[in-house]
Amino acid sequence: MAAVIAGRRTKWAVLALWVILLVALGPLAGKLGDVEKNDAASWLPGGAESTQVVELEKQFRKDETMVAVVVYERSGGITPQDRAKATSDVATFEKLPGAQKAQGPFPSKDGKALQTLVPLTDDDPIKAVEDAREHAKRGPPGLTTHVTGPGGMAADQFKVFETIDGFLLMAAGSVVIVLLLLIYRSPVLWIVPVLSALFALGLAQSLVYLLAKYGDLTVNGQSAGILTVLVFGVATDYALLLVARYREELHRHEDRHEAMAFALHRAAPALIASAATVAIGLLCLMLAELNSTAGMGPVAAAGIVTALAAMTTLLPALLVIFGRWLFWPLIPRYDAKYLEPEAYEAEHGVWSRIAGLVGRRPRMLWAVTMLGLIVLTFGLGSLKADVLSDSGQFTGRPDSIKGSEVVSRHFAAGSGAPAVVIGQASASGQIAEAVRGTPGVAEVGPPATANGLVKYEAVLKSSADSEAARTTIDALRGNVHKVPSADAKVGGMTATALDIKRAATRDNKVIIPIVLGVVFLILIALLRAVVAPLLMMGTVVLSFLASLGACALIFDYGFGFEGTDSGFPLLAFIFLVALGVDYNIFLMHRVREESQTLGTRRGIQRGLTVTGGVITSAGLVLAATFASMVTLPLVFMVEMGFAVAFGVLLDTFIVRSLLLPALSYDIGRRIWAPGRLAKEEPSADQSKVLDPVG
């Protein structure tokens, strides 16, 4: 297969196939935003009580709605002119795109604020909210206005998600180009990996669009943004590994087609094993209760698969099409002396010295690095993985957050996002009594009936995004569930957040052990050993815990964030463990290859020597692409980008470079137990012969 991809004629067929795919599927990539679902309710499984309420509400109105709260404030007290302004605005708000009959304006008890409730369909609230903000601010001097509530919050979030793909593509692409220029020291070579990565991203986005459109896959702005970063980072990693191996083979072969065939044949098993490990680990997310988390699995896995496909077919074809001159000015020439060990290792001087240190002081190295990682895990005590408040979801203070602060100062804190109670109309009175009797409920609206059902909206005393409000929801559910024959259910913004938190907690407990087991089995199959996979998994899990501990401290004391989203630990685990094992696979696959000729300890040193530079470069690229997410205004994206970047660097420079090689060297050939390599070392004659393809 490698010879076909790099063949003199067949390389053109490979290129033609990718061009056909891009022409046929490329237009679908631009439609990915059309199938995104960014409302909180769509993230939950159908069995969640808040999701059932969303479905029941359709009995009361044709379209799903969210309430935008327009709030007016004057510190010296609302004037008659202010009240007239707010009253006249109502007619304008009802003409906004997707708007329904508005309610208000309602004055606050202290006389310093007014609020108007404007129900909006949730198809696209951005224009309606922006128009409302533009119109509302044209008031008497000294009157401040904001648009908040679920509608205002959704509009501010959707606005970020609308631009996130293009921004991340530009940011990740720029980072990759700069790093490739520094790594390759060639003004042209970087173009081929970046072009291949763009082809992979286009194919991945097209596949995800088809899955979302016809396969009921939940895609949101977060998963679409992570897809962009993941494809660019992983595709560039695979490109670095293949190009490095191709450069080696160009020294050994006069014909570039033959050199690529050898390079691809040697590199492909590690690349395929790496991609399979990451993709299968990501697909385990499909077992999650949260639709958003379950959807992340296929989205990210599609990115991994397309990155692998592009970098093992399109990239090799393009490299041999353009020839050796791509490496200019450092063009690799055929040199028979390169087959000699001394010349071969001369190109890896720094990593040869690190490998020598591993051989001289293995126990000291693994003890010190392991101790350092354990110390970092102490930061886990500062990790606050919970439902983020509204203000805690943004790195700045958009208009909806400023508005929610005004509402909290002058009205019942939960007035913009009431709890929704729906039950059988025959038990209407009893349901109302149960709702009113619940501590934490400020007021109950009039009943609405439809198709034998009754609906009440209950305003909570506490802010809808607070822990006190979630406690009230639990009490409210307990009370209405006790009403005989009512079949009452409680939903709304606070109930949705509570159900998301509980589903995330369940997902953490179920999915993390499954991922560990699946990845461990893949490693056993790849290395045909048990001890080495145990070492790889153990060091990566320790690295993950250390990264999470360090990030918890940095988020708290460095960035000043209130905590992390409840789903953050699971997604951080998936990416860090999968990508951490990724680099360990690249190292240990090469170590196993070298050990068959040189013996285990010499094979560890040789494997570390020849892969050190390229894997470190790959780690820097992947960390930098994820770090581009730190520039986004959403706390979840900042935290995920920082955590993955930090963890990848920790894996690259500590775990893969020092801890794992030192542990493996100290244990020796027993790392291959119970396989053949654990029982016998190569003969002295064998160990003097360098494998001609490295």
C-alpha cells in the first residue's frame, strides 16, 4: 500500500481522489454552523426531567421560546419620561424577528428600575437581541438599559459561536505556520502539511455536518471549535513524524519514491495505532448521558480519522510530487555513510545526550520526575467542577451579564428565568399549592392550560444560576411529585443546569474507567506486552492528575475564574490521556522496533534519540494550537485550551522524555513481559547490526 501511495503514477491518482472529495463534499463544510445546537436543553438526554418539560411546553405554544429581559435603571429613581420610554418600546420589541407578545414594563419595588419580558423563538435570537439593545438605549439621558435573561445570554453565547470557527482556524493556522517555519527552517516545506491539514479539516467538517443533519448527532459551538484545533494540531503532528522519517530515508535512498515507500511503511503502524487509540477513546464519549458530551466523541473522532487519512495518503503523494527541493535550503542528499551508527546519531546530538543520561541515572530521573508530578496533584483540592454561574461563563462582562446584575439589585433574582411546572390540569389547584408552599419560591404566575395539561411559572427568590436556586428546584420537584395523579414535572433554566450537572457527574464515573480499559487493551495489542502498557497508562494518568491539579490552581489564583464547568474534568481526561498515550505510542513503538535488534536498554536509548526531536516538535505544535483557544471570551474554551496545552507540554517534556524512558530502562527487558522480547535479548552479533531502515 505504501508503494502505491508513493508510486510514480499512482501518486497523481491519490491527489486526484482528494481533489474530487474536496469538490464533492467541501461545500458541506460551510454549512456546519447551520446544524449546531447551542441551547442548554438540547445537550440533555430525552429522559432528563427538564428536557421532558421542554417537550411538554410545545403543547402550550407552537415554537420553543426563550425570554429576553429588557431592564431599565436610573440610580436616582425612574422618571415619568423613563416609564413612557419603556412603555413605547413594547410595541417595537413585539416587531423584532421571532418576538411574541411582550409583558411589562414592570417597576421594581425600590422605584429605580423597570423590566419588560420579551419571548423570542430560539432559532436565531442574535438579531432580535441586538436590535432590542440598539433601540432601548435611545432613551432619556441618565437611563441605562440592558438586555439579559435567557434570551440575552443565549444571544451573547451564539454570537461567540458564530465567529469561533473562522477565528480558531486563523489562529491555529497562524501558529502552525510559524512553528513549522522554525522547525523545518524551510520557506516552502510548511505549505504541504498545512494544505493537507486544510483538506482534512474540510472533509471532517463535511462528515460532521452529514452526521448532524441525518444521523441525529448533537453538534454545538464548543465541539465545532475543538474540531478545528484538534484537526490542525493532530494532522501537523502526524506530518512531523512522517516527514522526519522521510528525511531519514532520503539519506538512504537515491529515489524519492522508494524513500517515501520505506518511510510510510515504517511510520504508518505507529500513526494508525495512535489514531485508533485516540479515536476509540473519543468514541467512548458516546456512552455519556449528556448529548453535548456524547456528540463530542464522533465529532472529534471524525477529525482524528480524516487527519490520519490525509497525512498517510495526500501528504506522501504531495511530498514525492514536489521532490527533494521542498526541503531547501537543507535538502537531504543520499549518503551511504548515513547507514553507520555514528553518522546516524550525529543529527540527534541533544537527544543522544539525554538518552545517555537516562542510561546513566535512570532511577534518579524517574524518582525525581514522579515526585514532581505527585506534588502537582495536590492542586486537585482547589478544583471546583460545578455549574458555572452566568457571569462565570464569560471572561469579560457582556451586556447580558451587566443586565442580570441590575435585575438582581432591583427585582426577585430569578424573575428573568422562572421555573416551569407542568402537570395534569385535573390537579391544577394541588400543584399550585405545592409550588407556593416550597421554600425559595417568590411568586407563582397564573395557570395556563392546553390539552389537559396545566403550566405554572414560579419565580425563585435566588438568582437562577445559583446553588440556592438549584436547591429550590430539588425541593420544588419533591413537592410536586407528591401530588397524587398530577404527574408534575419541573423544568426551566435552573432545572436544566441541575440536570446537566448530575448527568456530567454520572458520565465521569462511568466513562473514565471504560476509556482506561479500552486504551490499555489497544496498547497490549500494539506492543504485544502487558508491563509496557501498564507503565504507559500509569505515567499518562499521573500526568493528567498533575496537569489538572496545576490548572486548578492557575484557574483560581492566576485567571481568577470561579471554577470549571461540570463536564470539564471528563473532556480534559479524554484529550489529555488520549493525546498523552499518543506520544508514548510514538516512542515505545520505535523502542520496540529497535529492541528487536539492539536489545531493550540500547533500544530505549536509540528510540529516545531518534524520536526525541520530532515528538517534542509535535508536542509544541499541538500545545500551541490548543493554546489559541485561550484568546476566546468563553471560560470553558479558555480552560480547555489551557489545560490541554499544559498537559501536552508536561507529557512531551517530562513523561515521554524522562519518566517513561527512565522507568523502562530501569526495569529492562521485563517491560515486554509476557512477550518473547522479555525472555531473550538479541545475540551479540545481531546487536552489532544496525537495522538498515533505522
